[in-house]
Amino acid sequence: MAQSLLPLVLDVGIPLASYYLLSDGFGLSEVAALGWSSVVPALRTVWALVRRTGVNGLALLILVVNVVGLAMSTMTGDPRLMLAKDSGVSSVVGIAVIVSVFMGKPLMTAGLKPFVTKGTAARSAAWDRLAAGSAPFRRAERRFSLIWGTVLLVECVARVIGAYTVPVHTMVWLGSVLMVAAILLAMVVAGGSCAEPMEKMVRTEAAAEAERAAGDRVGAAGAAGTAPVPAVTGS
């Protein structure tokens, strides 16, 4: 749980606290406070890219969007543009997830499969069989990604509207609330309507395969035990 919540604390909690500390405590302008409060997430993303052997596409995308948005906002001096840039990641990821569904390769499967299979070989094999032969299973898999993509896009639209209609000082914390609420909503809706039924199907398929394997072993043992004994002829 701590490992799951740490990125959320770093990317949401620390920038939020930093903004109000710099703005209210040190008297920095809205643009300056927003800029400095984005340093921690940017450094964390850079560190994640350097530490890993391969390039994380999503992490790189987040970094590029933040850097470009920060540069544009600093040049224009518009704090609202600075707030709106944060929705760029949600929109790009949301669109990519939705497109992947229609291409037949749902992006969210990468995180869904380990959750459903619990890392066991039997359940992983059951997942592969269901993915190959079960239409309801494939529909649930696609629906899971579609829900996540749609929620991310809606959250993006809401944050852009808020960035240009709500006072900046209010939208700083409200944007974080919208993001956390969107994530929780997607987890509840996609989990209840897709992940849980898929986990049940995988569990049932794995148990059925175990029973079939046990039956085959019993049958093979019985066949071996009843094999005819060759007749012995005297010389």
C-alpha cells in the first residue's frame, strides 16, 4: 500500500503543499509558485528514466508535457495555462488507451493481468486460454481500458474548464482533487464491472483445468494398473 501511494504523494501532495507554501508563505507570484512546485515531479520522472535500463514511454511523455507546458507558461506569464498543461497528460494517455481498445490491444491489460492472475502460472495460463477463446472475457478486457480512457478524458476536460473559470488559488487544490477522484472512480467502476468478473472467470478456468489434469492422471494410472500381463510360456 505504501509503495502504491508514494507516487501519488510525490506527484500530488508535495507540489500542492509547495505551491501554497511558496505563494502564501514566501509571497511568490502564482507563476513562480506553480513553476517551483513542479520541480519534484519532474525530478522524480527524470530519476525514473535514468534508473531504468529501458525508456518508460509514459514517464517520458509526462516529462515532455510538463517541460513544454512550463516553458510556454513562463514565457507567457499565464498561470492558467500552467494549470491547463497538467491536463495534457490525462488527455494524451486517455486518447491512447481508447485508440488501443479499437486496435485490439488494450493498454490497461498490462496492469490488469497481474492483478487478475496474482502472478501464478495456473492463472496466467487460464488468462491466455480465456483471451483466446472467450468472447465475454475479451469484452470485459476491452471495457476495462475503455472505462479508464473515458474517465481520463472527462477529467482532462473538467480541469481545462476549471483552469480558465475558477480562481487560480482555488484551482491548484481543486485540480488535484479532480485527478484523485477520477482515479478512484475508474478503479471502482472498472474494477467492479470488469476486473472482478474477469478474476472469477480466471479462477474458475484454472480450477477446471486442475480438475481435468487430475482426472487425466487418474485415468492414466488406472490404465497402467489394468494393462494385460503377458502370458508366460514354458520352454
